Amino acid sequence: MKKRITAAAISAAVLFGAVSGQAFAANDSSFTDITSTSSRAQIEALQELGIVKGVSSSEFHPEESLTGAQGVELIVRAMQLSLAAIDFKEAPTAEGFFTNVKNDAWYAESFVIAHYNGLDLPADIDPTKPLTKEQFTHYLVQALEKTGQYPLIKMYINILDEKDINVDYQGTIQRALLYKIVSLDADGNFRPQQVVNRAEAAAVLYGAHQFVETHKDNGEATPESPEAPAASAPAEAAK
């Protein structure tokens, strides 16, 4: 029988390069370019938690579009997803699931973690392209719900521009609204195709993080664990 590979060994097998300056450079002080940003408090709170970092030691670039690489990395980090509950016969690699994610990319491990935690990232996702609001919300809700089972009021929220939402994302977006981690604009629109910038993403991430922590403290969440892959199944592309 082959020896199973634990999550501890995967860190060595999955090549996880140093975080690039373009994405999340190390930062120990407040950012100088978020003074006029409405999400300043959330950005600073997430910075203190080590969830968000800047593009340099002093700049966050709040208006810059959030790329798929940055978004997946942030979601995995904010929701504290991991592979700790899974045993593998062979260490998974990013290239085994995603055609455009190299094993030595700084975000490769997060994509592997996201895959095994049920985020339905497309196999051909381009990590350099910006995420739309519906994509970011969809992935975040999937990750949030992997942290536990939360009480949810069964009701339908009318979204004026619902016809513009990908049909596969409508359920998660409805739940995001019910969880109150996102909201509609003054006209009742969600604007699903709008590209998310870094400040907007930080605000939503903070809301999701607080939601999880609040329900955890109240004992209202039942933890879930990632499902272990079938022992004999080969790596398949993410759907």
C-alpha cells in the first residue's frame, strides 16, 4: 500500500513561490493611499489580521482591479481554508487542475486549496484577469460555507438586474445578500459584471470574516471539512 501524503508534506510538494510585489508585498504599517477610501477601516482591520497586504510597503492601490490570483489568495486566507483534513496518495499540483496556473506561481497553493474545498474555479481560469463582482461573490460564499453550516432565513431577495447574473451564481449571490456580506445599490441592482477593485474586495472580505467569527463565537456554526479525494481517482480538472 502506498503511503499517504499528509497536508504537511504538501507544502513542500506544491511549489509556493514568494509573494510578488505586484500582488501582496509585505507590509507592517498603514497604507498612505487609502485615506479617502470608504473601505479604509476594513482594509486596516484586515491588514492587522494579516489577510490583506499592499503592492508595496506603503501603498495598497485600492482602485486597482482585483485579479483572479489575488482574489483566490485572499479568499483562501480570509476563510482560513486548508488541506489539513485531507490525506493524499500523491501530492496535488496546480497544473493538475488548472491549465493557466503554473506549479511555481506564488498563488498556486491557494488554487489547489480552493479546488479541494469546493470552489468551482474553471479549469481554464486566467489568474491575471480581473474578477467580476459575481465571480468574487460566488467564490467567497462557497468558501464561507466551507467553514460551517450557518442559519439562513429562507426568503427571496428581488434583484433588479438578476437577468445579468450567471445562472450558476444566482443561488450563492442570493445567500450572500442574506448573509449581508454584499448589498444591492440604491436602485436595487447587483451589477454582476462590474469588475471588483481591491478596496471593494476588502470590504466584502471583512464582512465575510466578521460573519464567520461572530457565528463561531455564538456557537451557531457547525464546522465542515473538505472531502478527501477518491483513493484511486486521478486528478481531474476543476469544473
